[in-house]
Amino acid sequence: MGADPSQLGDARIDGQIIARVFRFARPYRWMLAGFVVVLILEALVGVAPALLFKQIIDDAIPEGIKTGDRVSLHWLAGLAVAVALAAAFLGIFERWWSARIGEGVIYDLRVAVFDHVQRMPVAFFTRTQTGALISRLNNDVIGAQRALTVTLGSVVSNAIVLITTLVVMARLEWRLTMLTLLALPLFLIPAKRVGRRLRVITRTQMDLNASMSATMTERFNISGALLVKLFGRLDQERDGFAERAAGVRDTGVEAAIYGRTFFLAMGFVSAVATAAVYWIGGALVIDGTIEVGTLVALAALVTRLYGPLTSLTNARVDLLSAVVSFERVFEILDAPNPLEDRPGAVELGAVVGQIEFDDVWFRYPTKPMVATLELDPNVAVPSNHVVSGADGDGADGDSDGDRAGAFVLRGVQATIEPGQMVALVGPSGGGKSTLSSLVPRLYDVTEGAVRIDGVDVRDATQESLRRAIGVVTQDPHLFHDSIANNLRYARPEATDNELEEACRSAQIHDVIARLPEGYATLVGDRGYRMSGGEKQRLAIARMLIKDPAVVILDEATSHLDSENEALVQRALAEGLSGRTSLVIAHRLSTITEADLILVIDEGRIVQRGTHHQLMQLGGLYAELYRTLVGDESLLN
């Protein structure tokens, strides 16, 4: 979760992080320069009113009393108004610069993190809590923005205000200036401690809010809400959330008290210093050492000292707190992606569809990509949190968490010819889904190679590889959008006629046509307004719209009833004609017509052949078929 805020005061600022921050801000260097210039002008204008009041009191008023001439008074009063207007415009301009820089940095960081995260391999998402990741993308990016605008602006502005104020005060009356500085230790020491405590509380609030965000993200999606209701955990969930919310409430109250105490102390010391200036300065006026206008100007300027001095005293802690946010964002950006395109990766052209598994060995990675985002083993994973290799719901048991370190595939050797339908069958946990996930390169082989049309998938660009492959999983995902937009996710330029044709082939068009809004109907979060079978057929239609050369079906008809299953099987037979298809099946009755069946057990191909060949051969396939189907008539 980053640095311990209680240790920030003793920590060192990482020069490499600071250098990287400014490299990241390089596109905004001219804006930053303009921002600093505006801050300087703002600080200079800030001391002008005190000097104008001095002139009014010491010169304009006495002159008017003596001569009756009010010209100087009018000019100085008008100039004071002009200075106030200039200060207002500079303030607006400074805020404009700050917003331009800050929002620009937020945009760049969020796009960079989003782009990097979506390119990460599946293993990253199977071991990362969504809520924690979203918190990084929101809270920490905003914290990084504050580092460049609020913290930087505060340090520069306060330094300029302090310097200009002290210079002007010293020129007016150095003795009273020294008097105001003598009171600083009485204020700065407790102020520094309060400031540190406020930062501890603020970081605690951030952590608690992130925890609440993660809880809401997991519980407020359809799967999480359904799980809570089905297990009757409503009261327990409320109590758990109430406990986190109570933590936010309590830290909020504590922050409010400390913050109020801090500002009251600053106001008290400022009032005491102002009283001391009037007390000692008044005596100097009476003695004729200084003029009344000088005293009033000094009293006005002394209030400008304590805020900047306090901020600069805690500037190091402020900077450390802000840099922590950059460190957390950089943790995501620096997370290695083992599935990047290789230098010189080739574009797959018109794919014919030959697939070759050449002595494939595979085991799931064990090294964490971002340690601070790894799942807590003591935290229950919601039902929609995928922790499988490629099954979607872990049906095959190929979990990288459970199987990490052990070989899931062992020396797999097979060649699938173009246009063949090849079925992968076997006991759960045997490695079927893991093998299929290597084709679109969701994972890389540990040893051996997977080739499409003779090209190692690691030597092809991922974009061209994924373009050539269509996948329909056991639990297909639909975005919270219209049916048409979900279908066009496969090919945005697809026409309405093409959508309808694909849906007719997938036996879903009639269902859509009966809906009041037709293809404009919103499917709901994760498609939960549609039945399981309807989602399955929409996913098949989406695959047909993509028109890939290679198709992977992972229990694509598992949610269909017998009637619709038969219809979709015929539709797939037509739609898959001329394509290479890899079918993962637990319902063995659906793959009896496959050109080749590979029986996988404990990561090895233990049998291969057609349905009739394997039934006559006996062994694992025949045993599974008799157990799951029990139709002895198909033995011959």
C-alpha cells in the first residue's frame, strides 16, 4: 500500500522517482513554467496592498489634511482596487494553469495505466482484486496529480510569498521583522507535529476508502449480489461494510478536529504576533521612530508569514506523501508483461488454420507481477472473480493459484489440419482449457512451441493472432450495452444485415426480434438480463461476425436445452465449415462427429482417434462415454 505514513518524516525522497515524475511531466514543461511565473506575479501583487496602505496613511491623508488636495488619495485608492482586481485575475489564471496541468497529467496517467493493464496476460487478472486495481487508477492517479500541481504550486508559491514578504518587512522595519520571527518556534514545532498526524490520518482514510471501494465493486455486480443473497449473508455484509464505514467516519472526525486545531493555532499565533507588532510598533510610533503607515503595513504583512512558513516546514512530508502516489502508479506501469510482441514479430496473413502442438510443456507462473495487488489468501473470492487458466469458471480446474509450479501440460504433441474439428476431452483438471488457451497466446508455453500455419505464435503479432482466432467460452461475457453493440465488438463495421444473419445462424434472432427494443435492447451487467442459453447463442453469433479462421469452443452449448442444442449444433456445423475448430467438451454426445478426438489426462494426450475408433479401442474415452452418456449402441 505504499510507504507507512507514520514514517514519512524520517524517509528519504527517492531522486529517481522525482526525476521520473518530471520526465513524465515533460509534455507540460511550458505550462509548468507559465504556472510558476503566475505564482511569482501573484506573490508580488500580494504585498502591494500593504505598501499602498502605508502610502495612504503616511502620505496621502496627511497631505490632504494640510492642503485639501485629495488627488493622491484617489489615485492610491484606485490603485488598491486595481491591485485587488489584478490579484483576482491572477488567481483565476493560476487556477486555469493548475487545472490544465493537473487534468492533463490525470488523463495521461489513466490512459497509460489502462492501456498497460489491459495488455497484461490473463495471469495478472486472475490474481488481482478489481477494487484494488480501480483504486490505483482513481485515487493514486489523483494523488500523483496533486504532486505536480498542489504540492509543487504550494512549495513554489509559499517560498516566493515568504521571501517577498520578509524582504518588504525588513525594508520597512527590520526590528519588528525580527520580533515576528522570534515567535515562530512556539508555532512551528506543534504545527509540524499536527501536520504529520494529519497526513497519517489522511493516508488511513485513503486506505479505508480503497477497502470500501473494493467491497462495493465485488458486492454490487450481479454475481456478487447474487452470491450474497443465495448464502443469506445480507446482515453480515452490512456489518462488515458498516465497520469499514465507521473507520472512515472516525478518521474523518479526527481529521476535522486536528485540522480545526491546526488552523486555530495558526490564527492564535498570528493574532499574538500582530498584537506584538502593534504593541512594540505603537511604542516606536509614539517615539517617532517609525510612521503609522509603516506600522499598519507591517501588521498586514505579518499575517502572510505563518502560513507559508508552516507549509514549507512540512514541505518535505508533503512531497513524500505525494510521491507515494506516483510510486504506486509506477508499480502498475512497471509491472512486466511477459507476453509482449517480440522484436520483428510477423503479421499473420490469410490464415489457413493448421495448428501444431510441438512437445508442449506448461506450468503457470508463480512470480507475482505486482505484489501489492496480489489477492489476500485470507479474503474470499467472489463468484465472478475468475481464477482459472482459461475456462471462464475454472471448470477444468486449471487454476494458476492451485497449480502454480507444477506442470499442467507434459509433452503434448499433436497436429490439427486446416478445416478439421478436433475435440479435447478428459477428466476435469486434465489440461484441456489450458491447452486451448495457448493457441491465442493467453499464456506462453514453458517448453516446446505452438504453431499456426507453421508460425510460432510467439513470433506473430498478438493483434494478427487474435484476429485469426474466435473463442466462445462456457460463460461468455457481455458488456452492459445494447445487443447490437455487443455483437459489433467483434467487428465494428458490421452491418445490420450481417448481425441479423449471424444471429439467425446462432438461433437467437427470433428471441431478439420479440424484444420491444430489438437489437437496441440493453443486456444488463455481464448480460444478466439474458438467460444462460441466450448469452451463449449471442456469443456464438459474435464469433460468426468476427469470421475467424480458427475457432475455439469451450463448452459452447453447455447452457442450451436439448432442442436448442440440436439447432445450434447444426448452425455451428454450417458456420464452422471450412474453419479449424478446437472443441472442449464435457458433454461427450456433442462431439461424436469430430474429425479427431484428443483424450487428455494429467497433462498428456493418452488417446487419439475418432469417436468410433476410441469406443472400439476402449480405455479412458470409452469409460468416460459410458459414464456420461451410457449409450452402448454407439459402440459400433
